[in-house]
Amino acid sequence: MLNEIDLETGKLRDIKNIVVRRASDMRGFFSNSEALEKLIESGDPIIYEVFEWKYSSSPGNLSYAVTVLRSGDVGGEFYMTKGHYHEKEEMGELYICLRGRGLLLMQNREGDVKWSEMKRGNIAYVPPGYAHRSINVGDEEFIFLAVYPSDAGHNYGDIKEKGFRKLVMKKGDGYEVVDNEKY
Ligand code: M6P
Ligand code: ZN
């Protein structure tokens, strides 16, 4: 029940599950698929890793995970997580940033879309019904802790098909949030 996190690196002492997402796992998620294929051919780098702790999946339990999102871009679109709705859409989530600079992009089925800038110490709340994706807009790793109901589930299908309403693109030394023409 008691775990320990290194607040500098996000490293958890006890981990129940690790998910590694390489460029080749991200097909369908980045808007420029040609640029993604080039990245896959040039060594298929890791985009992000998720280190999860879970007690039980039964209703009422909470789980948490540290995500380490690398820095980079695919055709100008910053490295990001796949993003998902919860299978149980009535369930929310809490994000706490430990390191780096990122955005938490959220949208609901009614067409509302919003994003929070994330830097060390920021806490962002994902309300029920909002799909959520993290984007690394900095030049070092973006590391955050997320806490969510253990039975919330991940629904990637709608995101893979249509994406989010907004894309987060490189602009000079910073970023811009633009409309996703394919949505
Ligand atoms: C956070 C949580 C996890 C999620 C991870 C990566 O840690 O929201 O549930 O798995 O980010 O995001 P995704 O599953 O969308 O790739
Ligand atoms: Zn979630």
C-alpha cells in the first residue's frame, strides 16, 4: 500500500505494470503519417513510458501512473500520448506535473475543448466525460503523475479514428495550438 516516488525523476519504488510506446505504436495518432514512418525507419524511438501502480481493478479503487514523455516532434507535431476517453466516461482523473513543460489537452463529446499548461507543481483536473492527451512542448522529458479510478478503462478507438479537435505544433521556440483539419 505504501509506495515511494522520487519527486525529481518520477521514479516509483513499486511498479505493477510498464507500458512502452514507440513511434511504431503511434500509427494513426500523429497527423503526418509520412513523417512518422520516417521516424520508425530511423530507429523507432520510444515516445513515452508509463509506470503504473494498482491495488485492485474492482470498483472504488484508485490507480496511479507516472508517465515519462520524451521530447521531440513528428513533422512539427510535438511528441504526445495517444490520449483516450475513459470507457466509463463518468470518471475523472487528476494530473500532477513533476518535471518539464507540457500541455494537457482535453475535449468532451459536446465539442468543448481546453488545455492546461503543465510545469513542475501544477495540478490539473480532468472532469468526467473529457478525453485527455499530454503533449511535451519542452526540450527535456515531461514527467507527470496521474491518479484515476482503477476501473475507468481506456477507450482509444475514437481518438485513433478522428484525433483531437486541436493539434499542438512547434512554432519557433514555442508551440501553437491549431485546428485539426481532419477532425
Ligand atoms: C496517464 C494516465 C494513464 C495513461 C497514460 C498514457 O498516466 O492517463 O491512464 O495510460 O497517461 O496515456 P495514453 O493511455 O492515452 O497513452
Ligand atoms: Zn485517463
